[in-house]
Amino acid sequence: MPAVSSVVVPYASYLRVYEPLAAFPEPERGHWARYARRGRTPTAQDELRRSLADLLPTPPVPVPVHESADAFVTEVDGVVCVCPWRTRLRGWLALEELGNVLPTPLLDVVLPPVVRGQAVADYERWRDRNPDARPWIRTAVWQVPVRWFALFSDDEREYEAGGPGVPVLRYRTPMVQARRRLARALKTLRDTVDDGPLITGLVDVGRWLEEFHPRSLVELDYGGLVHALSGAQLAEDRSAADVAAGIAALRDGDGEGAGEAYGRLMERWRAVSDRQFAN
């Protein structure tokens, strides 16, 4: 459907894990090996367009009927690594969160209760057969969660202004580095501040990362948020550096420095999230 291919609903960021082929059991490993050799892997925009296509029917299809056989592919030190889309699983997980985002009357209009109920029943049956399943991709809308930045350092930042194309802003780091930084951040926060959403969020991300192969690659992709920021804002964005500075200040007992770093982060991301409700 040509109309779908031209639609972009862009305001989401992604935390992805790329696992080496050796992490997958057969026959899935063979599938991904053949998939990678094909050399025509789709992009994040392709994934978005396919998801949007399911929202066009009446009633909409909130969760794909079949699981995606696609993945993102990259190479790390000569080792092929893949990040399966798992669109169906992520659709179910997103549906669980939707009730916390939209008021019930609006949710009932967007996705009628009977449609949601069927999706929930399908997920429960699937989960009984796949109790250990987890997504390789986490998504956030209108923000990059602060806890995600704790996994990366500023020198891992990759920014491409885009020219005639779409800008790209992302971070990539080895899994061992991501886990090490998260552990250090968590220890500092537990030693210096009361329990709260940031600590809870870091614990949750840490448990998720432990599910993957230690030679995996972790990626934070600003995704469609690049459409909500100007070129100058993207070029000046040093959010991972601000998080690292804030944690280092807390470790050193510098409350003022930590507050300044946190203030820069909040000012930057509040300007983005406020646009969600702009007319």
C-alpha cells in the first residue's frame, strides 16, 4: 500500500541488543545466518511502516498474527550479530502498557475492548508455551529514558547530520561495558540517594541485559526523536555525558554538580516530551 510507505510516526527511541549467531539455538541460528548472508536487511523505517499497516484495517490489528522473521544485522569484530524484531511479542508488551498512557475512553476508541481482550487472551496462551521469551528491543516514546544513557559513554556517540536524508544519533557499546557501567551507576545511586524510579529502572534494565550473550552489542538509537529536535539540538546533545557527570558528582559527594547535570538533562528532554501534547 503506497500510502503506508510514505507515513512516518517517528517519535520513539530504541534500546537494542545484537547477539552473536552462536547465542541462538538451531534451527534459528541457521535462519539468521542465511538472513545475514542475504545482505538486504530492512531498516528501522521499514519496521515502522509494516507496523503502521496493521493499524489501517477496521478493526485495527494491535498485534501481528504471525511473529516477524526479520532482524537488524551488524558485525562486531568480524562476528555477525543480529537483533530480532520480535514484533508480535513487542506488540503484546506495548499493549500492556497502553492502559497507563491513554485514558480508558480514548483507548476504547483507538482499540475496542473486544480487540484488546482477544489480544490479551492470545498472549496468555503464547506465554504459557514460551515462558522465557524476551524482546531484543525496548521502545520509549517522546523521550530517551535517563537510565538508558547510563550504559554508554560520550565517546561512543555517533551523530550523522543526514544531509538530504534523515539524521542519525545513536550510541553503541559492548555488552560487558554496558553491564559494568550500569553496576557502577546503581551502586553510586544506592549509596547516595533514596530508592526511586531511576534505581528501579536501572535494576529492570540490568535484569534484561543479563538475559543476553556477554559478547552482544548494546545500541541506543534516537530513532524518530531526531524529527523532534533541530540540527543544532542534536549536534549539542550530550545526554550520556550529562548522566555520567551526574553520577560521578554523586560519587564524589558533589551534590551541586549532580544537580546541574540533572538539570541539563531535564531541561533538554522536557522540551521534547512537552511536544507530545502540543496542538
